[in-house]
Amino acid sequence: MSEDYRRNNQSTLMVEQMVLMDIQKLLQSMQKDIKMYPLPNIDDIYDASRDIPREIFEEASIEANEDDVALLDTLNKEQQATYDDIMSSIDTEDRGLFIVDGPSGTKKTYLYRALLVTICSQKKIVVAIATSSVVTSIMPGGRTAHSRFKIPLTISNGAFCTFTK
């Protein structure tokens, strides 16, 4: 894990801290704490995310690639109309719920990616969630609903999930 960091940084301590922060993020995504393991402590001066909740830091760190930026110019008429409606609601801070429905192959994910890149470029937080891991793999920062909201995969008596605003 350290080889990539070592290329750009000569400080052994800095490289170690960056690797530890990566391990911490991986463990947090699995609802585990790095302090449960016999690893060196993370020095707060190296952790840029220490005062920001993990979920917000993760979502704010999503960067769009050039292909996603180009999507906006290639939306079809229906996609553009939906895009404009959703962005108008966001830009005016109106509250709204939008359901984009259509059969497979109608380029819904294409529209979602265009929306995600626009919203992220405005430094706003957008949470990309889908039920299919295939869809999440092609959306910037995409996560499955059960992963983001900690929804149990096995339903049993007493199983529950909680999430806050």
C-alpha cells in the first residue's frame, strides 16, 4: 500500500500515516475501528478529515472524470428535460422528490452520471445510491443501499437498520 505514497513523499512517517488512514477508511466502511487492531496510532496532524464526519468527507471527495463531464453535452431531449427539472429544484433549493423510471437500456444511469458530475462540480454533496452493484460501479461514488444505510442482507427476527439525516 505504501509504494504509491513513497513515490511522492520521502518521509517514512508521512507514508506510514497515509497508509494507516487508508486502512482506517477501509475498516470504517466495514463498521470496524482501527483501534481494535495492533497498529500504530494515526497522528491528527496528518489526518485532513479528522473534524469532518466520515460520510461527508467521502462524498465531498468524489471527483468526476473527463468522460462524465462530457455527458452533459450529449443528453437526449427527454434526459435534458429531466436534468433541467432536477437542477432547477437544486439550484433554487426547492424541496423535491424525483423518480426516474424506465425500462432497462433507456440511459437512466447516463442521466444520473450527468447530474452527479454537475452537482459535485458545484461543491454540493450528492449521495449516489442504487440497489444494483452493477449500477453503482459506473456511478462516481456510487454505493448500494444496503452498504450506505447498513441494511442487513439477511432478514431475521429483530433485524433493523438505522440512519439519520
